[in-house]
Amino acid sequence: MTELALRFAAAQTIIRELGAFALGYFNDRDALGITMKGAQDWLTVADGKVEALFRQRIAELFPGDGVMGEEQGGGASDRLWIIDPIDGTANFAHGDRQWCVSIGFLRNGVPELGLIYAPAMDELYLARRGHGATMNGKAMAPADTTAMNRATLEIGWSNRRPLDDYLTLVRAAYGLGANVKRGASGALGIAHVALGRTDGYVEVHINSWDVAAGVVIAAEAGAVINDFFASPDALTEGNPILCAAPGIAADFRALARI
Ligand code: LIP
């Protein structure tokens, strides 16, 4: 088995274990220990515990690999795992099922593996560069939408950028007749475009742990996605993200200027 096939197989077992572990906290709200890292930036006990378990599993199986995570940080490495232990923590903290575990793997800076698991909905998104993308074993494909006035667009928001940046995008999207939504999980937002549930996802600033898996899943499903890791500091500083169904990609990119 190649090193990528080995890591892809292991990561599938690990993400299911992490998902079940996180679901235990989700269903036991007294154990959540909810706090805030900043305005509308939620944190629970589960975020740290899930990331710690992931780091333990990688240290056991691939001791030479690097790990970067939302809670404990990390940096560049030739073989780098990037984890968001609970993406959609605001939803998780409120008992809303729209959250997931997101794991990406980069080799020499190239995104090779993407895994997103939403255990409360039992949806597992998997992709390996050059090998396609699946959701619960079925091949994924974006929608064939070609007009913005028939599109459903998801626009992400956080306090990391001025509110006007977000509102300008929302106004422009409605102006083109699109349906606009916000799910508060960047990873699931990208996965839903790749699955054809929505037609586009954009966020003016997002972190690498939110998108490391989604960029592989989207590209392998045939969606259009910007080259998030093109700039060297994207790994630690973040970047804009835009993902779209091919038929509306040009219009959506023009709208978002990304
Ligand atoms: C969330 C991202 C989302 C963004 C939120 C938050 P978290 O990540 O997935 O795209 O809009 O502000 O950053 O905090 O739930 O892991």
C-alpha cells in the first residue's frame, strides 16, 4: 500500500472514532463546558478533547507526521495533517446538528486527502487527489445550475473581517436574484457545494483547518474552488475561500472578486 493509501485508510477509521467521541459530548450537554474565545467564537470541552485524541492516534501510527489543529496550533511539515476537531462549534454548542470533524492531509504543501464527518447526520465525505470524492460511498457531483437567479449561495461570516465585507456580498448576491444562506460551518459549506446541495460557498477570510479537507473534496467532485494554499502564509494566516458549481463559477467569482 502506498503511503497515501495507508494514511487514507487509517484516517477513515480515526475520523469515525473522533465523530463518535464528539457525538457523546453533543448528546450530553452538561459535559460540554461551553466558553467563548471571542465574540461569537465558541469553544467547548469537546474541541480540545477531540483534537488531543487525533494527535494521539497520529503519533501512534505516523510518528514522523506533523499535525496542525484549531485548538493547539502547529506549523508547516512535509507530511502535515490539519484538523478542525469541531467545525461549526456555534451550532454544536446550541444543540444544532450542523457540525463536523474535518481532517486534511498535505504532502509537500499539496492537499492530498480530505475527510469530513458529520456524525449527528451520519454523513462521511471522503476524497483523495486523483481518485474522486464520495459521500457515504456514493460519487459526489456539484449541481448543474447555470443562472445566479436560480442559485442557492452560502456566504460565511466571522468577526475576523469587517461586517461590511459580509453585508456587501450578501446584498450583491440577493441583487442577482440568488437565494442566500449561512450554515456556520465552512467545511460543511464547501462539502454541500461539492454534493450539489448548494451552488456556491464564499467567505472573505477562513482558516486552513476549516478548509484543508474541503479543498480536496470539492476539486475531486468537479466543483470550482480557489487555490487557498497558493500563498505561503495561508496555512497559519488563513485566506479567502470560494467554491462553486461550474455553471455559475464565473459569475460568482466576479461577484466576490476572488
Ligand atoms: C467556523 C467556520 C465558519 C466561520 C465561523 C467559524 P469553527 O469555524 O467554519 O466558516 O464562518 O466563524 O470560524 O469556529 O466552528 O471551527
